[in-house]
Amino acid sequence: MAAKSQGMLAGKTVIVTGASRGIGRAAAALFAAEGAWVALAARDEAALAANAQAITTTGGQALAVPCDVADEVSVQALFARVADAFGPVDILVNSAGTLVNVPFVEMTVAQWDHVLGVNLRGTFLCCREAFRAMIPRGGGIIVNLSSLSGVRGVEKFPGLSAYNSSKFGVAGLSELLAVEGRPHNIRVIAVSPGAVDTEMLRAAAPHLKAGMTPDEFARILLFLVGPDARPLSGTNLEIFSNA
């Protein structure tokens, strides 16, 4: 497939997880508009197909790949399919996420494992496959979505013990991967936004007023994968947006 000849990401292969909705969908659309070959990954096949179709209708290059990021075989298949279609990944955006809003004493092991599986294990699995693809090619960029829920000292809300724990883990993993990626020219950044206008925000803290839209946040992600953000590897960018 031929990429657009112009745009900040022209010729780049990008994987965006959680691309069926919210931030992931907005990031995939923007990156494609900037000339990238974009693979959209999530579990919702119908939503993925619709989002990919919207991109191709406007002249972008998109591939919908159903994937469960918590499953090792599914993640490996995602990266293999993208490599066959577009070439090895240059940029990975780990946007897939989930939560349960349950008081801690009522939390089941299955609920805990599900949230940690998608948010933290999924980030680990996708980052590992990205490292394996990027090291032989001499580098790449990974952006992991954490949250202000995973930042020390920021207000926490009842019922989100699994979500908060997973996002602390994503931030810590990102910091370590930036160290291990540096010799291979792999840049790793975590981003911890506040209230973004998504379904997840409404499930987590419906009393909060969103401070930014997914499209606005996608533009921040675009900056982070661009050349001007090169010095930020290892950063956890905390975004205290105001409504």
C-alpha cells in the first residue's frame, strides 16, 4: 500500500491499541492524516472496521486488526500481520484500557486480573513485541497511556483500586523501558492525562468534567511521536487539563 507522500508521519508504520473508541480512535485518525500506515487494534471488530473505513475514505492507509492485548498469541499475531501488510512497526501507541468501579473489599480476583491484564500485561506484551521489531531496525517510538490515577499525590477516587494500580505499573514500566531502549534508539514515553471526554471517564468518575477531548489529546500524542519530542524519552508527561 502506498502512504501519503506528505505529512509528519509519512511512510511510518504505526500501531494504535484501543483504537475502537476514544483516544485510540482519535490518534489513529490523526496519525493517518499525517501520512502514516496505521494499524487499529482492539477487541471490537465492528468498531475497528468502521474506524478503518473512515480513514481510508478520506485517503488514509488503515488496517483493522482485532486483538486482545492481554493475550500473548493475539499480540504476536497483531505485530506479524502489521509487518506483512505495512512493514515493521515504527511507532506504538498503547491506548487500550479498561476499568471496573468496585469497592476494594468487593473486588473479585477475576475483576482485578482483568483490569491488570488489559492495562499492564497488555502494555508489557505490546512493548515487548515492539522492542523485538525495533531493535533490529535501529529504533522506534513507544507511547504508553498511564493516567493521573497512577501519579503519586493526585486525588484518587473510591472503587478504582485495580485501575490505579495498573496505571502506576504502566508509568514504572515505561521509565524502565526508556532506560533499556536508549542503547537501541528506542524512545519510550508515558502520558498521564487527567479527565479526557471518553466513555471510560464517565464510568470511572462521572462527577468529573472533562478538560479535553480525544481529538485534543491526539494532537499531544502527535507531538510526542515527532522529532521535537526526542529529548523526552523516559518522561511521564502529567497533563492537568482545565475544563
